[in-house]
Amino acid sequence: MDKPTHINCLRFLVTEDHDFQRATMIRMLEGLGAQTVYAAADGRAALGILQDPSRPVDIIISDIEMPSMDGMEFVRHLAETGSRISIILVSALEPALLDSVATMSEVYGINLLGVVEKPLTPAKLLPLLGSYMPPAEPRPGNRTSGLTFTPDDVVQGMQNNEFEPFFQPKIDLATGQIKGAEALARWRHAKLGIVTPYAFIKPLEDNGLINELTWIILEKAAVLCQNWRATGVDATVSVNLSAKSLGDVTIADRATQIVCDQGVKPSHFVLEVTESAAATQDGNALETLARLRMKGFGLSIDDYGTGYSSMQQLSRIAFTELKIDQSFVIDAAKHESSRVILESSLEMARKLHITSVAEGIETEADFELLRQLRCDLAQGYFIARPMERTDYLKWARDYRAHETVAKV
């Protein structure tokens, strides 16, 4: 593999208690072009270097088994500091345990480039260095983590027409064609900019107001659907349906009226419900789901793999789509356990004769793996981020034009 051209600009910290192995790693990095390499014998010494502003670090390469402070404790302390430094973990531990450490690191919020078995070699190291990207700066106005709103705040935003769907495309993995898009609710707040659902869904659900947001998103999504179908694009739009809404047996009629008023059909839409909602024993909820299918809506079980569904539970409801949670997609290329879950989920979808969708695809490796495993549809940042309606329509036109040229 060719050397990434930016290695000479990166600053490394090698954390390894074995003197010879530490020196070998340093020589390897220098041989690859690294000009700045710091060294530490354990996690405690590494933290001391990281606290020194005169010695900035971009990538840490750390052993896991070390005295005084091992790699796992080092990762925990690194997470507590809020560090955005990338890290590569190296160890002679068994692969299953390495997978567990990798999962732990990602849950801590560490920017983990990878976990590799010893001995570390240039062939193992170069792909990880090639995947390095500088941490993105937070976008002003888009930092919605930790924000809280009262129900009155959210209702006022809806009355001011500040809520709208952003659209993320779904691509056929076999043909590359656009097969649909998911409509994701966003609040275009007058002062805070774009606010994500984590900040406003709960107050709506807790106060029985979630249906009002659903109708807003569904109606605006129907406008997009009508626009692109008028241009000959045969694609569906997916809209999330809260589990809190399923107890209302009238929502099937309301949803049907909303989409038909925009000149499109229920069959042009897929309504996504969470796995826990799919496992419900509530009669009203089961009736609502059956009525939606009877009206022609597609039904998707979202976040599959995070709840308690089985093939038997899924067979109780006429689902048309199984959407595999992104946590299994992101980890599948690196962790055998996640790949097994992913493969079994895809096999389940095939046995049930429903469409499989993998969400959270962020890399070409993820995309290729899902294609090899014969997943039907793909969704994620590798394809495109969620976009407002006008940007999405432009993206779709450009994508179709590029696809047409590629086939000529």
C-alpha cells in the first residue's frame, strides 16, 4: 500500500511498556515519514505528555497490556478529558477480547482508528493511518446536544412553521439506483439554527403531541415525493412513526388523507417503527399497523438488532422492510460478532421476503461488505448526509446524471 501523503504532517504518541517494541514502533513511523513521534512507557506517562501544550498529538498508538495504567484505563481517562485525538490500539490479546475493547472505546466516544494484533507491521498500520481525518470543528448553530425545550417551545416552533424534513437517500446496492429517502425531522430554530430530534422528540411524546409533528413531516415529505415522481423517479419516502402514536387507531386514515391530498399514494411511503414497538402486545397498536398496511403504506422495523424481536414476532406484522441498526453495520468490517449479527439479520429478511436496509454506512469498506452480503438497500454518510428538500432534489439530479454517464 502507498504511504498516505500526510504522515509527515502528523504528530504521534507511542505508548508501549516494552522498550524494544516501543523503539520498533517509533522506527516504523519514522520510516513511513513521521517527523514528530513522542513516546511513553504506560498510560500515566502518556497522559502527562498530552497535558503538555507544547507537545500536541494527532494519533496515539497504544498497547493495551501495560503496568501502572493499562490501555483500557488510559482510554477511559482520555474519554474523560473530552479529547478528540485519534487512537490505534495494539495488543497480543485474543481477537474476541480485542473486539470488546474496541466496543468499549467507541462507547466512551474515542475516535478509534482500529485495533490490531501484535506484531504491528506497516501493512497493518498504513490502512489505519490512511483513514485518519482531522477532527471536525463544531458547527456554530448546530450544537443541540444537551439542549432542552418545554412542550410550549416546541408547539410554538410548529406554529411558526419551523419544522421540516431533511432527506437522506437510500441506494440499491446491486444497481446503484436511488430507491428512496428517509425524511428526518429538523427544527430550523430562529436562534439556534438546525436542531436535531434528540432535543424535541421526548417533550412531544411525553405530552401527547408527537402526532402533530408526524403530520407536518409527512405532509412536507409528500410534497417532495410528488415532485420527484413527476420527473419519473420511482422512489419511496420513509417517515418515522413514534411508538406513542400506535395506540391511536385513527392515524391510518389521517396519514392516508395527508398523502393523497398531495397527489401521491400510501404505497409511495414507508413508515418506520422501532423494534420495541414491533414487539408490542397492545391490540390497538397491532390494529394500527395492520390498517396502515391495508391502506398501502410500507412498514419498516427500524433499529433492528437493538431490541427483542425474533422471526416469530416479526411474522405477526406485515413488515415490508427490515432496517438493521447502524451499530452492527459500522462494526461489521472490524468485529466478527457484529458481522455474524449482520449476516443473520440479512438472512432473516430474505427468509421473510422483505427488503433489507443497512443504515449508518460511513465508509467504502462498509458499503462493499454490505454489497457482498447481498443487502438490498444502503443508507449513510458514505452515500450522502441528510439534506433539505431543494438540496436533495439537486443531489438526486446530479447523481442520476452521473449514473447515466457511467453506463454509457
